[in-house]
Amino acid sequence: MSARNRSCSSSILQACSSSSFTRQPSRVLIVDASPPWWSETCTVLCQALEDFFFLASSLAGPVRVPLLSVFAISIQLECLLPFVQVKGNLTRLLSCVEELRSLPQEGCVRQRGALLKQAVLDSLQQFKQYMCHTAHGDINSNCVEVTVLTCQSGQIVLKQLEQGLKNSDLMSLRRLLVVHITLQQSLSDRSLACSLETPSSEDDQEESLMLGTEMDLQLVEGTVVALESALKMWLHDQGGDREQLHLLLPASLTAQGSTPHPANNRPSPVCLKCDMQERFLSPALLPSNPDLGVKTESTQDFKHPNKSLANPSPHRLRVVKVLHADGVCQSVLYGLPLVIRPTSCWQLDWDEMETNHQTFHALCHILKTRDWFLLVRSEPGSGSGSGSGVFSYYVLQSSGSLSLLLKPVLTRELMLPCCLPVSMEDPPLPALATVESSLEQLEKDPVFNPLCLDSNLYLHLRIRGLLTRTSQPFGAQGQGRGHRRGASRPPEGSTQRQGRQSQSRARATVAPLPSIPLNKMPRPSLNLSHSRPCAPALSFQDSYEEEDPLIIQ
């Protein structure tokens, strides 16, 4: 991995600091593989599990899934995978998927509710034994979340679990989630990825509260993408003990929004307490830094990986789709943008350069007038990861000038699920008045100019440079200068012959400057040796032999 890639990875790991992912629960996955539904969901579920295991076991950074255990309910209850650490255990995870594929797809299962209850209790007992007898340095949470994957009615399964676990010890159970895999090809009135539901009746809600744990029902379409999205919920930061962000607005002038500060009795800023959530996984967390989401930190990221080539071929991006600008979500774009403009390479013919400039102008004009973006993909054989067969995608955005903006775009493998609620009601009037009064006090700029923003970076670099300079020993700062002065002075007690030899060697190294006044000095010629460059007034030779130097005038 190159130095820039290492620095990028370190910055990502710093973003995922030790304060994050400290409350990640261990996971228990219970797969209802009972016939006849297992024959219809086996292929897609195993493929989704396999893809998720490939990703989760390879991620660098903090541990997102500390422990995982897998149970299967077929003709009988089986523990396919005892609690293991996910990171670095790909072989055991894949063997568990193969055992799932080998389960019978025909037969009859009786007392499915009792088997579900037994699977939950066995997993909790197994977790308790694991925590008591195993050193768990990366496990900071003593709780478990159980996920049940089933094709049966989610309401029925949830009701069976509530009735069966009512009198059980569930102190370590943090959450119980029933995922109902729908076998329909499309869900017209539901989200593709997930839709959370809770028991609707009042009796069910009271019973769930008496149970002492959180119980949810989730509807997931029976496709690989939807099941992957449900499993990737495990990769989110589950720490909810305290808010993660305070958004400070100016103090409101309304009576409700103004709260005097206890220290100076002035109105306090309007503080909005928020949580943060990742939208996707950074490519820097993946091993070997594949060409999935190539960085756009500089144009060097688009150089050919083989630096020994005398004339490397340009990076090739193929346009694959036209996108409407208002249909592109900004959360799926990431990285530093690069400006694309028509080339001015001197090796092109003048007519070819003029034609290329006009075509580029026409492309920018059409994209601007029609409010379009272009989706482009890296061509095989170009880019740093061309040998891996991994593609990277970008979005080309138009601008008011003769240029385009290139940004990396998110792909399916890196996307994390994000179920954001949409409010159909207007906020209350007092809250609206508070926020409006606060925002009215801010300065309004019709055009954003980043040149007006100062981050104190120069001051920081200045202080850091001065501290680095003063931290060096005083002798080390003047060592080079004192060494040169000592080398030019002959040692005491040396003979006249040694002095002449020293002067001869000095003359062979650097030609002496003329002693005539500067105003009468003729224009010197530029003398260069065959070994290394030098100043125009100096003449360097490789040996004591007299050779004709290379002179450029």
C-alpha cells in the first residue's frame, strides 16, 4: 500500500475513533429453514449471507460485529455456528453457509414455536458461557441482539416468541427482531429494503413492555439486495447512550426560544442535539485498496500504475447512463472532486484540438441546459486496480463554465441501509418561530465564496514549524555550517606541500571567482559538466584530467 493510501486509511480509522462502536452487541441469527418455504428462499438468503460475510470479515477499523452465532430450524434445531469473532473468520463463516445450503427442502416440522423459543434460550446460554470462559478484549457490550429470518407471518412468529419467552431470563437480550421475508416480486406500498412494524393492539404493546426487551417486526423483500441491506444494519454504530452532535444556532429572540445563560444571563444559543449515521463504507477500510471508488485526491490517482512505461495510456471513462440532476442524492457522492476541461496537449494536431474543444463545449452546453448528469465507469485496462476486475463509477456534473466536475459515486457493495422517517405534518408553530428568529440573525450571502473562510491553517503550520525547529539541538542546527568552515581551513602544523595539495584539490572542485571589480567583470559563460548541474559562474569536472566541458550559451 502506498504512502498516500496509508494516510487515507489512517484518516478513516481516526474518523472511526475509539469512542465509536463501543456498544456493538453480539449477534444471533436464527434461520427458519422449515419446508416448504425454504426451497424458495434458500438460494437468495445464502447468497446474501455469503456476500455479507465477505464484506464484514474483511473490514478494517473498529469491530462492528464482535460475535456471531447461527442457528437453523429445519426438521430439528441445529447450531450451525457457535459464537465466533467475525473479523478474520471467513472460512468458518463460509462453511456455515454451505451447511445452510445442505439443509433438506422437504419434510414436516412440528412445534415450530417451541423450536424458536429454544433457539433463543440456547443462544443466550451459549453467550453467557462464552463471556465467562473466553478473553474478550474487543467485546465491550454484554448484550445480544437476536434476529429471526422467516417466511411465515411475522405477526404470528412474534406472538409465539412473546408467549414463549414471557417467564424466561432475558437480561442479556437487548433486542429481538423478526424479519419476515416476503416472497412477492414487488412491494408496491412498502420500501424495498425494510419496513418496521410493531404489534398494533394495546394488549400486544403492554405484553411487549412487560417482557422487558425491545421486539420489532421487519418486512424484507425476498431478493439478494434487500436481504443484504437488512444484514448490513449490523454494521452501523449501535451506541445510543448519548447524543453525538450539538448543532448550535444563534440565540432566538422569541420568549420560548430564549433561555438565559446561567453565567452571564445572556440568551443561550439554540442547541439541537443530534446523532450521526454512516451512509456508506469507505473503500479505505477494504483490504488491498481495490479500484472500487477510486480516490480523486489529485490527478496522480489517475496515473497508470506501471510507472516504467515511457508513454502510459490515458485513463478511460465510459459514459453508461444519463441522470437527471434532481434525481441524484448528494449522500451517494463522496471524495474530492476533480475539474475536467478540454485538453491543451501540444502533441495534438491543431485541427484535432479545435474539434475536441468544440465537442466538449457542446457536451457542457447540453448538460447545462437540460440539467443532466452523466454516469461514467472506468474502462478495463485503465486505473490502479484494473487487474482486479473491480469497476469504479463516477458522476460528471455540468457547470456554468467550460468544465465538468468529476466525483466518485457509491456502489451497492459499500452502501449501508438508511431508513429515514418522512414527516407529513408541519412542525408546531412555537418551534417554527424559534428557528426562524434564530436564522434571521445570520448573515446571508447570495454567492458562497470559500476565499472568505479562514481555518487558521497557516497559523497552525507556522506554530508547528517553529516548534519543530526549536526542538532540534543547537549543535545540530549549526553543524553543517561549522563543518564547511572547518573543512576550508587547513590544519595547524601542516606542511607547505599539503597546503598546496589542498588548494589544488579545491581548485579542481570549484573554480575560483575573479578578483576584478564587479562593474568591470565580463559576462560569464555557462559552464556545465557531464556529471551534475551547477551554477553558471562555476565549472565542475569529474576528474583531474583536462576535458572540454559542455558549454551552453
